[in-house]
Amino acid sequence: MLFDTWAGILPPSEFQAHVVAPTAAIVDALNARFPGVKIIGFPRLAGTLVADYVEQTGVDCVALDTSVNAAAIAAQLPETVAVQGNLDPIALIAGGAALQRESLAIRDAMRGRPHIFNLGHGILPQTSPAHVADLVGYVRQVP
């Protein structure tokens, strides 16, 4: 997984030069050295630039942070590109109806495409293990 946690603070012209171009070079080098290896790119806060990032870098999967609507971004991507993310860690802390609603919305939005259910950013220390167990249950529910 290629993390670029500062990607979204750049204007689009700089995003191309300092995020897309280096990522594409890394993806090309990894594919040449390790054919078939799957590569996940995480251009944090890239927003509307995510689709261009995927198209121009050749990543197999794109991780989404909580700032984007997963369904809207997924609709812009080829169905063969996997999506990872993007539950808000605060929903996991909240638990209950908010966690259920948000997790099922993401799961349902990704139906029919490769998807790695994950948080849009790291798990927070105050997260209840019981809420994590609830989340696993929601993600595994048969619709």
C-alpha cells in the first residue's frame, strides 16, 4: 500500500506532479520487479481527483478517506478497480444506529465491485472493542 497522507493539500497541478507522477513510477517499478503484485494507493484527501489518480497511476485498488462519498467515487472508477474504506472512525466510536447505518451504506454502495471494508483513517484509542465486533457483524450481514 502506497500512503500519501498529504496528497489532498496540493492544488490539482501540483497533485499531478507530486502525487500522480511519482506513484505511477513506483507502480511501474513494482510491476516490473514483482509481476502480479496488487498495489493499493491511498491519496488521502484527494477528493474529486481520485478517479484521475487511479487511471493515471495504474493502482489496483484505491483507499478512500472519510472526506469522499464512496458511492460517488466508485461510480467513476472501472468495476475492476477495488476500493478500500471509508468508514469514519468516529462512527465506530459512536456505535449503535450510527455505526450500523454508515457501515451498511458503504457495504451496499460497493456491492458488485471488489471492496476492502476499512476505516477512512486509523482506529482511535477510545474505540470500544464491542463496537468493532458489531461492525464485523454488519459487514458480514447478508443483504
